[in-house]
Amino acid sequence: MSLKTTILPTSRAIRSQILKEQSHDGFLSNYLTIGEFLQRAIHVKGYHRIDEDTRTLLLLEAADFKNFATLNIERNFFTFTQNASYLFRFYEELSGELVDIGSLEYADTYGDYEEHITILQELHRRYRDLCEEKKILDPIFLPQHYKLNENYLKTLGEVELYALGYLTNFELEVLTSCAEIIPLFLRFRANEFNVKLTNKFVKIGVPVVKNSSQRINLQTMAVDDVRPNNEEINATVESFSQSLLQVGFIKQKVYALIKEGVAPEKIVVVLPDESFAQHLRRFDTEGNFNFAMGIPLSQSIFVESLDAVMQYMENATVENRARLNRIGVELLEGLYANYRSAVSGLDFSALMEPFLEKEHDQAVIDIVREELYYFEKILPFLQESPLKSALHLFANRLRAKSIDDVRGGKITVMGVLETRLVEYEGVIVVNFNEGVVPRKSEKDLFLNSTTRHNAGLPTTSEREDLQKLYYHSLFAQASKVMIAYVSSSDSVPSRFLTQLGLELGGGQQDEYYAPVVMPVQFHEKRPLTPIEGEYDFTKHSLSATGLKTFLTCKRKFYHKYVEGIKNHEIAQDMPKEHEVGTALHEALKIVYEGQNSFSDIAELRKAVAKALESCSGKSVLDKYLHKLWMKRLEPFFEREIERFRETRVHACEKKLETEARGIKLAGVVDRIDMTVDGLEVLDYKSGKYMTYTLKTLEGAKDFQLEFYFLLASTLGEVNNCGFYDLNNGKIVYEPVLNEKLEKLYSVLDELRETKHFDFQMTEKLSDCSYCEYAYLCQRGG
């Protein structure tokens, strides 16, 4: 039996082909990826291969010349390592297309890049000289040094390579040279999306048949086994207002495909933006998916902990402090004192040990320790840099790593490149948006399309055609294709949709798929179980806020005061309105506890400013609000000086209790003044407040001033009650105090006599808009 070797673009394509062959009797073919084939088919004597860190360090050394700064890439180690990849990609492309860097100046017809090209040529020459001096082989110099490994080639027998995508000039040169030694055939599908490669074949004498799949004999340059292409795509396209809702789209489409009899292994979810995987992974509670791109190390405990510490040391905000508390404040100890110190003299690996102890995943630990080993090679170049820079550089290296997804779900999630030459029955693609599809290349940084075309380098449009080819090939081989995109003010569908002959989806499908992601919010409302129960108001203290809650929504009162469910607030740097009001109250308390009256407005202003500063947060926004309120309080200060001619502050933020109609009332009175006519009770207001008239008294729910009146009456005779508006310095007295007291007594009498309550929800839905219990009542959204 004659030996045959098949070359496919990826390991996944090989696994797929092997699974097909296992279903038939006979021997398995010999398979290689194109990368493996090229690595074994050529060799270079007298050189050793370069690793990524040495590569970057040598390029940094080569960049030590005056004009390099014109590229706007700094030569400090930290910045340079972030930008070196762009330079290498550019040089790799020149090498792959066998373009002499010296010829670029002729391709730059109008001299737009003359200075940049000169600098890139100088950098390339200096880097090449360093590699030659050290006998190091960088892949960008491979075309000048390689020789065919004839002994290896002769072990392969007949070779058939599937050329889906693009072959560089160097790859094509190697393949045609190999064909002089062994029989070598290319499987090639010519269509409108791979014109660039078609033209390359025509240039070397291959009579390519357009719009057909064919086999090319590279020994004879003949074409056989010609078959017409299958161009038909069975696809549906849908749109969403929010990216996250596409998770529901994916899960529902997977369910539908399996229900139709499609095996899970024959379904693929393609992510043009692979960062979307983290959202799908979080909602994959059933473990149905496996993620070909792995799990980014950025989501590991180690990296998240390191990031939390660095963010706090950079800016000790409320949010960063809360984040640090979650991962453990003790991690701060080793880094805090040295964060801005030079790396020299520090044991970097030892500083990372506490973070490694936090990590539970052995795969993550192994990668971190390996990176620490390689990082030791870089540290000598960072001796004068602060530890801060070394930490950021190390964290960035880890973020580029990932660990394998070992959960074993049967439905594969991957990027489009991994789908090459793998056939799927069901294909689901999300985020098919402009800016994501096509994905922009970083190789176009140094030259425009005209110059690239003149030089023989792939242009932006040719790279886009290549991406279209991958999607078209994937879609054409599938039975069903389901595509989703986001349509919003800043997101539009990819132009690829129309270029691939697909129609845009109709209206947005949010409500149909959202229940899969957010069942509480979007599911059809289920009947809520009525809540009834015993509650004795005579055995509990009642505040004005508690009574208002009961009169507004009995269900909210039940959750808050009977069940004791408290609202959870996430620590934030942005001060909330109630926090600003609390700071004002506390500041005025401090001022008037120290001095119960003022005659000089400047003295009062100074005292309040000092107290407010001590009560406010330390963020920039807090300081801004402090200054803003000092300006707003000017009318208040003027009114205060006027009042202090006859009035003195008797108490501030006074906690009091009393009993009325058999129910214990409790509260904290903002301020009680002593006047010639008796006590005056004031409720500070920095926002909106409601007053009632005889006409609106019947529906009254807010009895704040009446509570204050009854509570302050325990200290003496109360003459008046009012709201003290801090914005304009005006006091709005309760116009119907006696009538509201009678109304309050009536409410308290009813509460005293009632022991069994039906805790119904409010009928006024606007009351639910900002209620923390809205989701419990299925009124969230």
C-alpha cells in the first residue's frame, strides 16, 4: 500500500477527519498541520531558534539609534515590550511575502512613508546583524537560511495539502520546491474571496478553474478532479439591542438544533469577539459548552488578586478598597512599601508567593511559576524601574495566557480560524457587527494600502476577503446557520452580511430570548402567593419612615420590617444623594453642638466648612460637592444669623421615643430650637419634600413633622414644626399640623387594634420604580 500524507490547516481539522475515517474500515492516513509540515520539511544548520523574550530584548538593543524615536515608540523597557509585537508582525509579513525591505522605498510612490521606511530598514539591519552575530535564527530571516530536509520528505509518500485560506510567497516557494522531490497536490477551492491566491497560482503556471474546487498537481502544474462550488447558504439573521441577550439566542438555538436531531458534537458556536466567551461561560450552568480558546488567565484568582492590589495602590478609592477587602487586605503588605521602589534588591518571585497561595487551580499555578522563571531573564533590564512597572508588565504577560477548558461540554465554542475544514451541521454566530467582522489587522500600522499593493503585500481589502472566505466556507458546508448582531446607537451589522448574500434580520428579538438569560425579569408573570400574617404594632417601635412605608406598600413593609431583608449597596466612589444629605446633617450637628448660636456670618461659614470637610469623603467628587454646597448654603447662613437674634439651637440629631395611642414612636429629630414662644422643631431638607393642605389631607402618608412634634414634646412645649430648606434658607411650616395630628391618631388607633394583616402590594406601579424589593414582587425591569 502506497503511503499518503494529508496536510490540514489545524489540529482540530485533523481530529475531525480522523473521526470520519474511524467510521470506515481501513488504515488511517498520516496527518500533519501545515505548521508541522513546514517546520519538519526545512532545516537550518548552525543556528539555534530564538525565544520571545530574547527576541524582544535583541530588538530593543537594535533600536538604540537616534532616529528610532520618530516612530513614536519609546525605548524604555516597559513601553517597548508593549509595542514590539507590531514591529515583528510587520517584519514577519515582509519575510512571508519574500519582500526585500530595501524595496519598500520604491513602493512608496509619493514618499508618504519615506522617513518611517528608512528607520524600519535601519532597525531591521541592526537586528539582523545582532542575530547573525549570536547565531540566533529568528523566523523573519528563515527564507535566507533554510534548506529542504529531503530525507524527511521522502518518508511522507504522496502529499495532499488542503489550501483553505492563504499561502504566503515563502510557503508557496517551499511547497513547489518540495514538489520536485515528492508528489505534492493541493486541494483548492477558487471563488471570489480568494482571488489573491488564485492569481499566485496562475502566475506560476497553474490553470485554475474559477468558482470550482480542484486538485492542483504542483509537479506538473496540472488541475484535475474539478467540481463546482456549493455556494448556497441556509442562514437566518436576527438582531438584539444588547450584546448579553445573545447568550439567550445561543442557548435557545442549541436547544432547537438538538430537538431536530442534530448531534451536539456537530454544533459550533463561533465568536468573532472571543471576549464574549466569558458571558456564555457564566450562563452555562448545564455545562453544555467547551471553549476552544480556553479560559483566560485574567479570570484567575491570581491575576484578579494582583490587579485588585495594584488598582488600590494606584488609587485608594472606595471601590478599590472594597475590591481589596474581598480578596484579602493582607496581600497588600508585601507590595505596599516597595510599590514605587526600584526593582533592584527586591525578590520578585518571593513577592508573588502570597498571591500563589491564594490560587487554587494547579494549572494556573504552573503557568505563573513558568512565567516567573522566564521573567527572571527580563528583570536585569528593569533594575532601575519601579516595582510598579514590573508588576504591570508581569500581569500583562499573564493576561495573554489561558488554561484549557476541561469541563467536557459537547458543543464547541471557538473563533472562526479554528473552524477551517471542519464541517458542522449547525452553526451559531453572534456579534456579527461592523468593527468585529471584519477584524482589523495590526499589520497596516506602517504602510497604507497603496504602498502595500505596490510592494506586493496583502492589503486591507484582501485580508477582509480572507475573513469572508472563512465564514463563507463554514456557512456553505452547514445545514443551518444562525447569525446574531447587535443593533444600537453605536453598533451596526457587519457589511459582510450583504456581501455574503444574507438578508438583515427584522425587528429586534429581545423579549423572545431574554427569559433564557434573565428569567425573573422577563418570564411570564407567575401568580404571587398572597402574604398574610400576624403583626402587633404595640410590640414594636414605629418610625415615621416605617409608617410611610406601610401606608404606601404593605408588601414592602413586610419585606423590610417583618422579614428584615435589607438592601445591599455596592461600595462606589460616586457619592449618593442620601450620603451628601447625611454629611450635611452631621456637619451641622458638629457645629451647633459646639456653639448654639452665631452672630457673625463669616464665623458660621468657616465652622460649617470645616465640619463638612471632616464629614465628607476624600474623592475629587466629594471635594467638588463640598465646595458646591458651601456656595448653595449662603442663603441658609444669612437666615441663620437672622434667626439667632432671638433663637438658640437646643438639640441636633436628637434620638427620642414616646408613646401615642398605645404605640411606641421613635425617631431622630434633625433640630430643635428654643424660641421665646417655646420649642421649634425643624426637619432639614436638601431635596424634595411634600406638604399637605386640607384638600389633600385624606391621602396623607408622610407624617414626619407630626412624629417630630410628638417626640420633641417630651422635652417641652412645641410651638411650631417645619421643613428647613437648605437650598434657599426658607422654613416651610406645617400648615395643617393639628389636622394631620388627628389623622395620625386615627391611623395609629387602627394599627393598634389590628393584629392580622394582608400585606398587599401597592396598586400604584410608579412606587415600584426605585424599590429595592421590586424583583421579589416581579415588578422589576
